[in-house]
Amino acid sequence: MDRSFINKYYPLYIESAVLTVTIGCMGIILSVIIGMLCALCRYYKIPILNAIAAAYTELSRNTPLIVQLFFLFFGLPKAGIVLSPEVCGTVGLAFLGGGYMSESFLSGLVSVKKTHLEAAASLGLNELQTMTNVVFPQAASVSAPAVCANVIFLLKETSVFSAVSLADLMYTAKDLIGMYYSTTEALTMLVIAYLIMILPVSIVFTLLERRMHRAGI
């Protein structure tokens, strides 16, 4: 292990990690918004939107992120639409994650028993009050584990951003290996960088799930 190599190039990993986390967070936030909207369309079976949401969910979940990125980065310019690598990464991650988030949120919504909805109606709650006070709290407890798993999954999927020339962690590692053949050092820093990026998120979500379980939520 060449420590001088690590000391010299670890700042590149910090720089690329910041970019990876920034784009990853933006993509995840958008995927949560898209997923919630699609889940509500499917839950309420809104005409046309229900079919669009279902089709989108299947398309996003059954195509690899790298294919989606290639379409955005190499395919759209053929139609005159040119996106930067950063935008492609954000949109691609949001497109992929939205499908997974949609399924997670929908599973929570449909888990609420009809008797609870009937009880809310008998108490005189309107539809908005029923959703905010009855449906959402119960749905959140069911959806939380899947949503947490999706966030971690999407953070790991950022490793394919390098395919569209985005200077993320994987791009930095491959670049250093190609130039200096220091495979062990480059990959070691890559693994450590991903652990630092993802492990705290995993721990926080695990503690959150345990707290919700103890609270009976």
C-alpha cells in the first residue's frame, strides 16, 4: 500500500464525494416527490393518471439506471436536447427512484384497513382530515423500511454516473487506476469513501426504524 499516493490523491475523492452526495440527494428528493404523486394517483385510481403512473413505475423499475443515463446523455442530443452530466445524473436517479418509491408508498397506503376509513367517516372527518390523521400515519410506518432501503439503494446506484463522464467517486478511481496503475490504493479509497457516505445513513435509518417499532408506530 503506497501511503504517499493516498496522501496525494485523497482530496480528489473528497471533491468527487461531495459531487456524488449532492447529485444523489437531489435525485432522491425528486424521487420521493415523484413516488408520492404516482402512489396517490394509483391509490385513488385517477383516470388516465393511474395508467400513466403504473406504466412509469414498471418502466423505471425494469430498466437499468445506466441505460436510462445513456438515453439521457447520448439519445436526447439526437433530438436536439443536450443535458449536462450533472443534470443527467439527477434526472436519471430521480426517474429510477420514483418507481421504487411509488411502490413503497403505495404499499403503505393500501395497508390501511377500510374499517379505519369508515370509522374516520363516522366521526365526521373529511377526506383531507382522514388522509392526514388516519391514512398517512399508518402508511408511513409500513412504508418507512422500504423507503429507507430505497434511499441506500439509490446512493449506491450513483456508482454508474461515471458512464456519462460525471466526475463522481467511481470516475475518480478509474481515472487514477488508468493513469498510475495503483489499483489497490485507488479501490481502497473508493471503498472507504462509499462507507463514509452510506454507512451513517444506514445507521440513522436503522435507529429510526427501531424507535418507531418501540413507539408502536
